[in-house]
Amino acid sequence: MSESDYAEFGIAHDRVYTLEHLWLQPFDVKSRSKHEEDQIHVKIGLSEFLRAEYGDIVRVVLPHPQESGNFTLDVDEDADDEQLSSVAPPLAGDEIGLGDLLITVRTINDRILINAPFPCKVLELNGDVEDNSDLVNDEAYGDGWCIIVKPHDFDQNQFLNVEEYIEMLNEL
């Protein structure tokens, strides 16, 4: 194999991964009341594998509200975005079902639609990744995170741990 057949990328060891190359980092949020249970929130980002496999990420599209109450994707006016414009993404605070569109990633040659790995409520969007896609390319496991959600049903064991994710990548 030539040197061009290889790409270097990192994998964070303190997360779990999905088959769609999302990283998930669950964290506890302490309840303000003694009578309520602590909640689990999950920070979601893109594995560096996506950049290594498809090339540099040039755009990340997260869901945004429109003042009229209608929701549309904030996408380029390219003709090939026609398909995307028909998809209604979730709004921060909206419920997302299992398999609903969560993140749209654009590389130089491809568009990748990533679906939600579990039902959840969007709590926070990292708009900085939309303004500066280099955050996802250069700091995928740091400032390049995309969304924080509150899962309705989250079992960390249903996702790939680091060793399983590496094994899966080796089989690709």
C-alpha cells in the first residue's frame, strides 16, 4: 500500500461511539431538588474518522428555528441541497426521535446525513462549528462538539466502547 492509503486520526477514550461515527459523552447533571433524580445529558460530536474517510469537513449544519415558527435547514443555495430543504430538522428544545435527522455534514465531495441514535430533547447547539468547520476538523473531541441533548432512554452499553469502535474501523 502506498502512503496515501493511510490517514491518521484520533479516538477519544472517554466516550462511546455509534455506527454512524458520532461520539457520545454522557455526563450527570445534579438535580436542584432532593426529590428529583440526577439527570443524564449527552454531548454529541463527530468522530475524527469522518474527516479521515471523507476529507476535511467544510460545513456542519445544525437545526435552527425560524421566527415564523417554521423550521428549515440553514443550507447553501446549491442545487444539490434541494433534497435537504425538504427535511425539517429539530429545533433546540424540540424532541428528536430515534432515527430522525440530527446533523448534516458536508465535505468537499460528500454530504453525510447523521440520524439520532436515541430519542432525546435538544438542550444546546454549538453554533461555533457552523461558523468555523475547522473546529470539527482540528478539535473534534474538544471545542468541535455539536449538540448537547437530554436522552429519554440512554443505555451506554448499547453503543461501541473504544475497543469495539477500533475493531469496527479495522474491519472497514
